[in-house]
Amino acid sequence: MWLFAVGFFVHLIFFFSVFDIYFRTPLIHGMTPQSHSLPPAARRVVLLVADGLRADVFFDNSNNTTRAPYLRSIIENNGTWGVSHTRVPTESRPGHVAIIAGLYEDPSAIAKGWKENPVEFDSVFNESRHTWCWGSPDILPMFAAGAERGHIETFMYKAEEEDFASSDASKLDKWVFQNVESFFMKASREKTVQDVLHEDRIVFFLHLLGLDTNGHAHKPHSKEYLKNIETVDAGIQKTVEIFENFFGDHQTAYIFTSDHGMTDWGSHGAGDPSETETPFIAWGAGVAMPKDPSEFKEKMMYDARVERWGLTHVRRHDLHQADVAPLMASILGIPIPVNNVGKLHIEYLATSDEYKSEALFANARQMLAQYQQKRTQKEEETLPIFYWPYTILTPDKELEFLAAIRNYLQTAQFDAANSESQRLISVTQQGMDYYHNYDRLVLSVHIALGFLGWIFLIVCHLLKDHSAVLRMAGGTIEGRRVWRSSFLMALVLVVWGITNLTRLLGQHHPWQHYLYLMTPVGLWALVHQSCAPLRVAWLLLCSFNMVWEVAIRILFIFVGIEILVMAFFLRPMLSVGLLCVGLWPVIMYTMQGTVERSMRLVWIGSCVLLASFTYMPVVGREAYYPMVEIAGLVAFMLGCIGIYWCGGEGGGHRHIPGVMYLQGLMVVCTVYLVHSTAFSLSRKEGLPFINQLAAWTLLVLSLLLPLLGSHNMMGRLLSVSTSLFCPFLLLSIRHEGFFYIALTIAMYLWLILEFYLAENNVQIAMLKFATWCNEALIGKERVLEWSDVRRAYFFLFFIVLAFFGTGNIASINSFDPAFVYCFVTVFSPFLMGSLLLCKIIIPFLLVTCFFHAICSLIKVPTRALFYVFLVMSDFMAVHFFFLIKTEGSWLDIGTSLSHYIISMATTLFLILLLFIAKFLTTFHIGKASTEGECVLPRVSVGRPHRD
């Protein structure tokens, strides 16, 4: 078990290393806030964020009609507009952090939730004198929680109001507008509140969640979504009138935007333009008026949509989402948030040239302060001999930049000052990236070496304990290379001593870095200590002239792994793999009889059926519940056939416990529950409580009922597959149920084929008598053969197919709240995410149960076979590790990282799934736990064919 423990620990290190290497927090502290000293352009800013509003739907002016007449009049007559470009992940929290704090989400927030700040960061709200916020309880608390002065006040509706099954989600926006109106009505009667409101540096934040909720529930082109745009437009118009009437000084600036867009199928999170492009409109005090495009020398990039929007006569100014924070800070005259990475767009300002230049210079100094702090930290934590500074921006060059900009400002050369400030901002951004990724190369190389060391260690272990190498070598490999192992272990101690010494001398790297650096050294030390079987295996291959044969086999394995890697980028590549899997019994075995030929055709047909799903649309884009209901009825009929087969023709009804009839009834109840819930939601009556209770009951029972079944193998597998189908169907919205059925059929056929071919063509009907029993643990475990490598690859292939067969349902881009409508409709990210994770796990668990049954049925050494699977999956992970991109679009970078994370998480999780599968298939409530091995009465287990 030591190797298993080492493997699990090493894979945890490999998994978490990607977060330290690529997802390190960009936040630093200790900078001095920077601002300009001129009188502010506005005394207050009103920030209006329409959650989930996509740019093209909002700006659309088809047939010369618009859903937002007031805001369109602002664009044409009173303000400046553009498209705000967000970054992946296009989610609410990262979007609001970028808008208000000017930084892209701290990656550590991924594991710490949406409702609290995982780390402290500065924001426009923090720098304001006072901020009032209205909106969602999922967004507002994270900005109020870090306010030390208590100057941020929030007004929120209850979380239960965020119901995706609500008949009218625009009520959330109406609540915000009504409460703003009530607030000012109350303030007009209270002198103390009036005095605070009339001060400068005031921010008002209105978070409008209705569009996001309606978009998820009804899609962004639905009448509910479009009607909600009209509600927001009318509400903003009334709110502006309230502000102007209350203050009457024309010193209020207004900014309208969105945190992210939405796909046509009502999701967001990835990098599609419909998700990353949001509207941006600014007007009021200090904001530039609309300008004709002909006034500008530089031409905007042609965008055919602008003509469809009917806005070709108004100059468009695009910006990045993080650029909004310095714009708001510059208008208010407050310090720019110290962690800001956005750049001020002075074309949005209607101020003097001096004001624009001073504001842009403050932005440059704020960015430079971050760069200086990052450089100082890296100098302090790195020994001089290992330190390579960023030569493009040295301290001397910083002084030159600052002196030149100040000279231009003193001589009123504002255009030159602006140009130099923008150059300084660009150089500091590059410098911050340089120091932020300073250790990336070293850590990446060590992790890659660690991967290779682990793979070689597993190969050495397999050759020593699960192959015929020792037997053929006659025990002559002991004691080799002892001096080399001793030398390497001494080197480990030296490296360990150096790392501790450097820590004492002033290096302050995180402790994880020492772990990442030492792990590959330890692994390769173990490889050198255990590599004798590898050397002997090479000598044996050479002596038997089998080098080319083994090389060709390994080449085929690499090709198979490459197919799986390509499937992460192109789902139809799985059909190529399924074609090869389907032809396996045809190529490797000769089947003469009618039964054999029929079995071969059915197997090929099941593979073709599974391959068809890789060409279907990704699930999540559109719900169609009749397909779900039909899949449930088909599964019920197939289950009845399975029960009859297990109990008929001598199998005896003793193999069919009453719990299986109960599970059949559960399938029927599941179909009715899906139909009833879909009908209720279509009539906008919400999720009935009795349906919700029944769904959760079925989820719990589906995990317990298989434990009440018999020890008969086929009966237990039928019980497990039926139980897992119920929650899977409740979490389905389209053709996923049919995919589950096709996958289950393929698993049964795989089991039958492996049994038939391994048992020297024994009758398949004998499978009905297969049971889990202790008596099977007789004799020594056989060694691995090439056919076992093929079984391990099939297991890995079907795991990947289970994940991508209906589309990557783990992608936040394809997530639809409709998946969980049978369980919950009120917005709850962790609960909804957990249910979605259950949907992903269920096909994994199904494949793992059948894999465990195959290993037990034909006496495959399960532990050794799982190590072969680990080698293959780790080769996939290494492939993805080297494919991780550090440059290019955020979509490409995020996709490459997600592939590595998914492959590593799958490997880690399957270690646990093997134990769960063994528990589900062998444990029986009320009886002693078995060893999980299979017994076939009157049948001797033959050796597998060497395919």
C-alpha cells in the first residue's frame, strides 16, 4: 500500500501545483494610493449594473425599434458609449470585482465561494466617502465586508427571491428601483442623511439581477428577457429623474454596464463573444458628449453589427471591464484602487486637457507602485545570485519616465504627457506580468519531471511485482546500482539542506514551492532504487528479439491516448476511438458460430450508437423534457427484460430480490416527476414542494437500495445501473437519458465479451450464476498480460466518453439551471454545483462498477490494472501540462488549464470511485462484507487470450 499512498500524495501535489503556478493571486499590499489634486469632475457617481445583459441584444435596433429608448437617447444626445470586453470566467463575482476594483478576480476565490472576500482588495467603494448599494445578497456583501470605516451601506432582498422558476424575475429589478425611490423619499425628511448625501466622493450602486435570472430561465431572446430590458430602461429613467430632482446641482455622473453577457442557450462562464461583450454607457457630470466618427483621425475597426444597431453616426469607444474602475475614480477625484490593472480612457472625460493628463498620470503612478512593490518582494525573497531583474524598467528608467511626464505637464504639452503615461502603463503591466510569473518556468519543469518520475516508478513496480520479469531473471537483479541510489539520496539531502539554508538566508518562497521542487527528486531517487527490473526487461526483450513488437504495441497505446487527448478539443474524435473499440473482437479473435457473430454485430452496433452521441448538440442549450420522459420509459422496459433474463431459464427468482421491483417502480416515479415538474414550470407555477421532496428522496434511495440486493453479479449490476439512472434522469433536460442507456448496454456487452473470450467460449448463460464470494481468493494472483493493458485503456476510454458523450457538462459555459430544477430553483451556487457534479459522477461510477466486475470475473489483478490505468491517464495529464498556454486569448489559456485540471481531477477521483464501486457491487446490508471476487459454479476460470 506504500505505493498507493505515495501515488495519491503525489497526484495531490500535481493537482494543486497548477493553482500555484498558473492561478496565483495577483494581489499585493503596501502601495500608496495615487490620485490627482484637481477639483473633481463630479461629486457623485451612480453605477448601474444589469447582470447578464449582452451587448448585441441591448443595442439591437431591428426595424428601427429599440427595447431601451431612454438609454438609446442618452447614447445619441447626452453621453459616450462603447462595448465593454470582459475576461474568462464570465461570472457575476469576477465581473463585479473587475468593474468596481479594477482587477481580475483573485483565483483563490474559486475555492472560497462567491459571498465573502477570500483576500482583502481595494475598490472604488473603499476609496469613496460613502457608498449606498441596492441589489442581490450574492454580490453586495463582498464589497461591504472589507469596509473598515463602515461607510458602505447595503439594501438587499432575500436570497429566496432569486427563483429561476419565478413567473417574473424582473421583480428583482423593480425591487431595486422602488427601494431607491423610498430611500430618497425618506432622506428628504431627514436633515442628517441629506447632509451626508450632499457631500462629495459619493457612490451609488444599483445591482439589477432580473435579466440574468430571466436569461437563465427563458434564454436571452425570449419575450421575458426582452421585456426585462424595457423594465430596466424605464427604471433607470425614473431613477435619474429622482437623482436630478433631489440634488439639482448637475454634479452626478452615471455609468451603465453589465458584468457579463449570455449565450443563446442561457449560460455564461466561457469566452464566447455573446458572454464577453457587454454594453457600456456613461453620461452626466464630467462625461463627454456624443461625437461624430468623422471628427477622429483614427478609424474604428469595422463591425457590421454597428450598422444593425443603428449607431454608425455616434463614435464608439470600447474598453476592458477593468478600465471602468479608474474611470469612476478619475471622475470622482478619489485615489484609484491600489490593485487596479485597468487603464483610464480619457476619451470618456469632458474635462480640461490638464485634468485628463493629470488623471492619466495618476493611473500610471498607481500601476508603477504595484510594479515597484512586486519587484521589491521578489528581490527580498530571492538570493542575488538567482535574481534576474526586469531590465526594461529599472529604477533609473522609472525616474526618467516620471521626470519626462512632469516636465510635459509643467509646459502644458498634454498630448505628449498622455503618450508618455500610456507608455509607462504598458511597460509596468509587462513588468508586473514578468514578476508575477517569475517562478513559473522552474516550477513547471520540476512538475513535468515529477510526472515522468512517477510514471517510470509505476512501470518499475509493475515489472517487478506484476510481470514475469523476476521469474525469467531468476532473482539476479537484487543489489544492483546501490552506490548510485546512495549517491542520489545524498544529493537529495544536499538539495534539502540548500533549500533550508536559503530560507534562513532570506528567501521567503511559499512552502508549497519547496514541495514542488523536492517531489521530483524523491521520485527519481525511488526510480533509481527500483529500476533494475526495467534494465532486466530490456535485456530480455533484446535476447528474445521482441523489441520491435513491444515498440509497436506501445506505439498503439500512444495513438490511443492521443485520440483521447484530441477528444478534449474535438468531441467527434471519440467516434474514431469507438470505431477501433468496436472492431476489437473482429480483428483480435476468430468467431465462427452464429452466436459469436451476433454478439460481434451487437457490440459493433452499441459502439456506433455511442458514437452518434458525439455528433449531437451539447446538452444544456435547450431543454426538451419529452425526450427525457421517453428515455425513462425505454429504461424501464429494458430493466424488465434484464430482470426476466436474470430470473429465467434456471437462474431462479432467488436472484431477484424484491428491491429490484422497487427500483423499477422508482424509474416510473422519476418519469412522472420529470413530467410533473416540467409542466408546473411551463405554467410558471414554480417547483411544487411535493415534487422537490420526492426528488431528494429518490436521490437518497438510489444510493441505498443497491446495498439491499443479492450477491449475484448480474443482478447487482442491474440494481446499481437502475438506481443510478433515477437521479441522472432527474438531472437531465434532453437526450442524456438515452446516452446513459447506450452506455449501460455497451458496458454489459463489454462484460459479456470479456467473459466469453477469457473463459474459452463458455456459455454466456453461466454469467447468471456469477456471484461475489470470499471463496474465490484461492491461489496466487496471475501476472499482467497485454490483454490487461487493453482493458485498462478501455476503462480510460469509457471514462472520457462518459464525460464528453453529451458535451462537456462540467463546463460553466454549458451549465443551465434547468439541470437541477427537479431539486432546487432558488439560486444556490454550491448546491447547484454539487448536483451537477453528481450528474458527472454517475456515468463515471457506472463504468467503474462494470470495470470492477470484469476484473473480478476473469481474475484480472485489479490493483495492477489500475496502476496501468494511472500510467495512461498520467501521460494524458503530462500532455495537457505541456499544452498549457500562457499567452493568447483568455479563452485559450483557460481552456488549456481546464483540460489539465479535468484530467488530474478525474485521476484523483477515480481512486475513490474504485472503492465506491466495490462497495456498491459487493456490500450487502445485514450480511458480512465480501472480498469482491467472483465465483462461477461448475466453471473453471481460464486464462485470458493474449490480444
